[in-house]
Amino acid sequence: MPRRRLLAVAALFGGAGLLWASSPVPAAKAPAVPQRIVSINLCADQLVLALADRGQISGLTHNATDPEMSGEAAKARGLPLLSNSAEQILAIEPDLIVGMPASRSAALRALPEQDYPLLDLDTANTLEEIYTSIRQTAVAVGHPERGTALIAQMQGELAGLPRPGRGRVAAYYQRRGYMTGTGTLIDELMARVGLVNLAGKLGKPPLSQLSLEEMVAAEPDYLIVESATDTVTDQGSEMLHHPALKDIPRISVPQAWTVCGSPAYTQAARSMAAQIARLEGTRR
């Protein structure tokens, strides 16, 4: 077999074609529409599901149908799910592999030497980075117009979004006391609805732990929690229901809307804004 090359797919926003490491395709030539797309990352799953034809998708990750993890779980039902196995990918003979990033996948490194077209997406931690991922994926799956339409839809959903937070301080508090910091998607969502991230005020890194005592002492105006923790299901979620936290108003958001940079961003932003507006109304 020839030496395997993980071939970078370049989505040039003007509608140009794919760029191949072995023999560059002229920019004016459109790529063939892939018919056996494999996604090897949960975040990539959601973009592929949003932009490709169902018949083009030959494999998704095993979490693709989990509604607590994926904002596109309903669309994934009935499609083949993979277990990060090189053998499964090899059997499909994919004509496009999508990951975020794909090049770090152990399954790909274990494949026999062969050429595979690869779309290696960057992690999206801002809305503009989500738009970039959408454009790149739409071109790679052969439907650039769908990317344009999806971005326009998202922009419409966010147009005129209020900022009811008015500078109040919020903490994204998770199981076992983990708190999400600045430079993350949830941090950008907080700013979009007018909130200030407690982690930033405390100088915490993107992911840190804050004890109950520290959280109470910090006196945030809001706690943002994953909706799956609204009820106690394990020791990790039990911490979030400690009596010491009961007087801090809560904003509940499904993890599936924030775990990835995906079209679900707009759902998260609109839900957060609506919840804050209701809570602010009770303060008056």
C-alpha cells in the first residue's frame, strides 16, 4: 500500500475546492461530493448531521444519539455508530473523515497505510469560530449553500438578543465543584447575555474546582448548571443541591447545547437570556 497521508481539507470561503497534500486541486475545481463520510468526534458529528445528506453519512461516534451530549441526537438515530475502531473505519473505506481535530485520533493512527481525505476542524470556542467550522464542513460535504443558510439562520436567531444580565456575576458550576473559566464557549455565551464570569473575576483557568465554601463566599448572582443536574442522580450532582447554594438563582442549560461549538449555540443563548429575564423580573 502507498504511504498513508492524512490529507488536509481546506474550505476556502469563496467556494474553492479541497486541497490535497499529494496533488493540489486547482482552486476553481469543485471537489467531488463525498458519499461515505465518517465522523470521529462528537462535535464533528453535529456539524455533519446539520449539513450533509443522511445518505452520505457512514459512521458517527457512539455518543451521537445521546440527547444529553449532542444537540443533533434526533437526526443521528438509525445511522451507524462507531467505537473509535480502526477496523470499523477501514471497512467503510471513507471518502471523508471529519474530526475536531481528527489528526489526533488513535483510530486513524492505527489504520493501515492508505490515503484518506481528512477534514481537521479546530475547536470552536466563539461564535465566529462556529461559523468558520460550519463553512468548512459545508464545503467538505459538498453543500456550501447549506452552510451559508445555516449561518444566516443563526444570525437571525441572535439578532436583537437582549442582554438581561446587566453585568451580574455568574458561575458555570458543574458536578464535583468544577467551574468553567474564560476563553471557553460558555464564557462567550455569558458575555453575550450580559453576564460576567465569576471565574474571570477570580483569575481561574478555563477549568478549575471551587469548593462550596469558596462559592458561597464569592456571592455570585447566578449559578449556571447543566439541566441534567436539576435533580440528584449521583454524588457529583448532589453537591450542587447543597443547602448552602439554595438561595443562589439558577440558570439551567442542557450540556448538549454547550459541550460543542455547534448550531445549538443559538438555543443556549436564547434560553439563557429568557431565564435571566424571568429571574430579574422576580427581583423587582
